[in-house]
Amino acid sequence: MSAQESTRMGWSRDARTTRIMSEGLADPIPWSYTDLPGVLQWTWVSEHFVASIRGQEFVGDAVEQGRRHVRTYHWELSDTIHRQQGLPRLLVEGGATTFEEAESRIREHVGKAYDRSLGYLRFAGPWAYTFTLATGEVVDVREFIGTRTTARVLMADRSERTVSGDFSVHHYEFCFSTPSTVSNVVPEHVLRLSNRSEAAERASELTRLRTYTGVGRIYREEVRSGCTGRPGFDVGTVDHAGAPRCPLHEEGLPEHLLR
């Protein structure tokens, strides 16, 4: 049974999955479908792994006649290259509320866990390049591939540092390469990615003071003489919302940033 067939049976579709599949950005997964009592199962067996999605069917008087309803989906990906006691080794698993959500997680981990030379990238599509940053933002990093990229990285002591280099993705990590070094960074530690030129980055620093919080017109500084702002909600900040241009914090800023 395909995802399209499951939709016609009353199961919801994920909007993002619909868009990606309709645009032909990922190939259909060759699922094998098994209908067991109370459980629907999809299995994808390849030379290197076994992927499966199991749907727990809801059965009761409230179920509309002739329609199949699934309460939850469980998905998992197991490796067959390095087995454990002769059995496939579980790599990752999780739960989902829709078939499409479960399938997208399978696509993501197949695309990230296995070398691109094995040919599974065509099934993963954009999911192989989709990561969650430290801010909770979910980004598709394909635009950064092969470009000179700068990352703002959150350190264990809550300090921040900048990492720059030619950007690439290696499995679950970001790679920044220079002629002398290669830095691997966990995406969940990255606050921001930018592939603007170094000159543009320097210009940005000149435009916005290093005390800028990144929110509205708020700066990490106390109110002092000559400042047009007022104490912010957080201690040690000053907020300029609704105030005239501040000669101490906003000199040289474009007009649209003051709104």
C-alpha cells in the first residue's frame, strides 16, 4: 500500500511532504505492505538496512464503516552492514501521528546515516539537508553547500564563537573546511549560518553593535546619558521601541531597522 492509498483511506497528509513529493524532489520509497490483525506494516529492505513503519489500527464502534483509522505510527531504521548477534542493528526509531511524518523521518535518517555514494540520496531529497539549529529553527542548508560560510556556535559555557570555511554536510554534522583545518560542528550547537562575504559580515558588525540582542531594538546595556531608550524587560538591557534614533546605539542604521 502506498502513501497515496493510505490517504484515500482517511489518513492525513503532511503539507510539507505533499509539496516535496509533488515537486519530484524525492523518489517514492519501494515499500512492501503487510496487513496484520490490528497492525499495518510497511517494510523497505535494501542491501544496507531495513526500514519499517507500523501503524496501530483503531478499532471500535466509533470507526466509520469501510474506513481504516490508525491511532499511532512507529518507525525504525536498522543497519544490516554491522549486525548485532546476527540481527540488524537498530540505528534510530521514533513515533509519529501520520504515515507521512514517519516516512519523512525514515528518509531523513537514510539520507544522513548512509554515504551518498550508495545512492539513497534520491529517496531522502531535501530531508538529508534539513537540520534543527540551537534556536529551534529548522533550516534546509543546501544553499550553503560549497560556499564560504560562517557559523555562530554556542559553546558549553554559554559563550559564542565563530567558525568559517567552505561548507559541506557529513552525515549529521556541518563541516567547515579551510586550507589548513576542517571543523565539524553539531547543528544543534549552531545559532546562525551565513554565507555572506567576510566584508559583508564586518559591515554588519559595524552597523549593529556587538551588544545587540538580535530582537527588535534591544541592546545588552544599561540606560545612560544620551540614550533615547528605556530599561528593557530583562535586567541589563535597554529597549528603544517607539523612541527616536539613539545616537549611542543606532547611529548609521538603515531607517527600516528602526521600525
